[in-house]
Amino acid sequence: MDDETEQSGGGPFYLGFDLSTQSVKAVVTNDALQVVQEVSVKFDQDLPEFGTSGGANRDPTNSKVVTAQPIMWVKAMGLVLEKLRLLEPPLLDQIVGISGAGQQHGSVFWKRGGLETLRNLDPDKFLHDQLAFAFAIQNSPIWMDSSTSEYCDMLEKAVGGAEVLAKLTGSRAYERFTGSQISKIFHTKREAYNATERISLVSSFIASIFLGSYAAIDYSDASGMNLLDIREKTWSPICLAGVVPEEGEGANLAEKLGPPTPTEAVLGTISPYFVERYGFSSDCKVVAFTGDNPSSFAEMCLGANDIAVSLGTSDTLFLSMPSLPQHGFGEGHIFVNPIASKDHYMALLCFKNGSLTRERIRRDYANGSWSIFNELLDSTPRGNFGNVGFYYDLWEIIPKIKNGDHKFNKEGSKLTKFTSNEVEVRALIEGQFLSRRLHAEKIGCKITKETKILATGGGSANPKILQILSDVFNAPVYVQGDSNSADLGACYRVKHALYGEGRPFDQFIQSVQAYQKVWDPNKDAKEIYDKMLQRFAILEQTILNL
Ligand code: XUL
């Protein structure tokens, strides 16, 4: 593409979807990848007939069971497309490619005959009327479900232990991962399993509808299933058999999953349903959909040394990994990198105790006020006089630690409380970021002179917190004004897939990065926090041994 076209504010246009936990969002970008149209549908609010809370249905008899109805997602998609169709100026006929993101790990079980239905959608009828009977399971398990512990154990045993599974698939067995969810369906709803023609992830499910045929699961989202051999990028026979043991090497499961595909693959052109009903061009391409985290990763264009830190309900870190870690995988997840085609990976670390814990400490020690909280942070020195704190409101995932607070002074003696509110507040923030750095380094993250930290999520609005993040990691921190990263990432991926001509994703997309540097680390930060990190690691170990 010549420079003039790259700078263009006009077409061609790209459409990016994000089917997240609570809503479906769509953005249209111009060729300069600026958002020109944006619509959304919220499940709780706009589709109350499905009775969701936060986009999910919780089983009243078992709080670990959390599902959502795929037909609700279909209805929401129809509404989003209707909203897009009515916008001025109409752009759907100028969209050259569509991709999208889905909440990770959730699964959709298409009933036998589903493919036929997808191929023959009638443009005069609503999608949700035509797909109402297309699913073998009406309530799809989603990532919030944690009811599959016994199937996780079964899978780990079948492959020879947690570490073997992690080496093979990038993660130990996790309840929300799709492998153990499929195993649960196989063991408890055999009829529905047998009636299933195809199993999609949430991402490949939406892609299938746009394609009018079953869409392949992309490598990156497939890495959140405990089923993909992340080196070979094929389904692992031993894992398939660990999930569906009576199916002899799990062959039938491989068929139900279909072969996985590179994330940058162009899967085909849009189904005639969308051409006739909404006015899309019949040349519009469908690029593989992926998970919401991989798609946000694409939007951030993370370089080899960069770290994305999302400070939300849970704190999530993404890293780009040029190679797999040599020694163990610990508590993180390794996904096939969605934007680098060869042997590159992306790591994801999910810490359960993020902003809710920050809010608790703000309430207990800062009168519920962020400005008091920040004043307290300002009145304590980096390193907090050697005091170190661990604060967990919920069972933590990384590392697996029971809820509770643990406080230590300079000498390493355990305290029930620190001497002042100031020390308490700084101990929380320093402790959280030391933990993020410790576990990132454990899975092979290298902080170098080139490292940039890209901060997102609600917590990234607090500049004082970001300064400590910068100091603890000894790296500059960048932020971006806008936060619709997964759907925007989908538009970037479409443009790269259609016009990248083999150029590396980050170089091709670089021009649109809107991240601004907000902090550099203080000069003394490295010395202080390198030492503190060593003490933190030892203290964390003592808590784990309690
Ligand atoms: C990641 C995870 C969530 C979902 C929902 O492993 O479970 O972030 O992708 O957004």
C-alpha cells in the first residue's frame, strides 16, 4: 500500500466484533484504522428475556455453574447489525473484511444439521429464528464456570500430570478451559454430546455465522482449551483422549472440533445472507476470529519486550514471548501468538485480586477516596521502609493462595498491621506490582531497556499507581485514551491479513498506535525494587508454606 492510501480517512473499511461477557460491540474503522462507527448491545439491558446478570446465567442450585445462551448471542448480533445498517453514512457495502473476538474458553455445541442451516439462511428471516434449534446444548458453559474440577484432574492424570499438560498445551488444567468443559458434557450429557456435529469456541461460533459454514478455531484461542499442542499447532491426541476417554484416542472429538487454523487466515467470503439482508459486498472477507485477550494483544501491537498490564476486576498481564520457557510454565497461560506467524507465543497471567482489593484498602485506610489514597502514596518513599504486604480478598490464582492479608516489616517479622495508613496503602500497590513482575519473570519475561509497559483497564486512570508500576518494573508506562481494544484489534488483524503482504504485524500497524508515555521510572527505582523483589519472592514462599 502506498503512503497516501495508508493515511487515508476513507475506505476501504474494516468491521471488528467483540462478543464479550456482557455485550456485543462492533466498530467500523477506515483505512487509517480510525474508528468511524461504533455500536453495541448489552445483554442484561437490551435482551432481558434471557435473564442474565452481567451477561451470564448462574445455576441457582450450584454457584459454580455459569452459562449463557448462544441464541442470545445470535439475537444480539442481529441487533448490532441492524444498528450498523441504519447508521449514516451507510458503510456496510464498503467493508472489505470482518473479524472479531469472543470471550475465551466458552463453547457452543452445534446439533447435527447445523451446517445445513448455516448454509441455507433465508435473508427474509431473523437469524435467531433460524438458529433457534441449531444447538445441542442450549446453555453454553462460559469462562466464569468453575464446576469442572474432577474433569481437570482426569485430564491431568491422563497426560501424566499438570506439568506435562502445561508443557504440551501451555497451561495446567483449568476449570474454565474448554477441554474440561467438553469432558463434563461428554460425561454428564452423553446424548447431547452424541448429537453434536461441531464444537465452536465463542469466537469461531460468530465467525461461522458470518461465513455461513463452520469456521475453524484459530491457534491463539485454541490455546485456551488444554487441547492444542502449542508447538505442533494440532490437537493433541493424548489430551483429546483425556477429555473424551471412551472415544478411542478421542478421534471423534477431533472431528467435532475441526482442524485449527492460523489466526491470520482468511476463512472465505461472507455468507449471502448478510449480502442480501444488510447490503454487505459479496467480496467481503471473513478473517479468523480469536479470543478477546489475543485480539486486545493485537490492538496493543506488543513488541518482543513489551508488557501489557490491564488493571481491572482482575489484573491481567500479556507478554509477547519469542520462545517457550525452558523451565516449567508455572501458573500462567501460554497461547500461540495471534499476530506473529512463526514460533512466537503470548503469555497471559490472570491475578484474581485486582481492583476490588485496591478498593477495599482505599475504603479501610483512605476514607474511600482516591485523592486521599494518592496523598498517602505520595507521603511514603519508594521501598516503603522495607515493609512488604500481600493482600488477597479471594483465593488467588497466581500463586494459588488462600484469601487473607500478610504483612512483614523490614526484618521479615510478621505483623498484624502496619504502623500507619500511608505504609498500608503503599504496601498494597508495591506488593501487587512486585507480584506481577515476579510471576512475569518466572514465565520468562525479560525486562530490558526497550521494554514498554502498556497500561489499560480502570486502574490505569490513576497516575500515582502507574508511577509505582513504572518504578517496580523499571520501565516507562504508556496509556491509551480509548479502551475498546478487542474489536479494534480485529480491524487491525483484517487489514494485515488482507493487505499485509507478509510484513510483520507490528511494523504494518505501527502508524496507528495511540499510546502515550505517562511515566519514566525514577533513577533509584532499579536498585530499590530489584532487591525488594528478592525479599518478596522469599516472603511469598513462606506464605505458600503456611
Ligand atoms: C482469560 C479469561 C477471560 C475471558 C473473558 O483466560 O478467562 O479474560 O477471556 O474475557
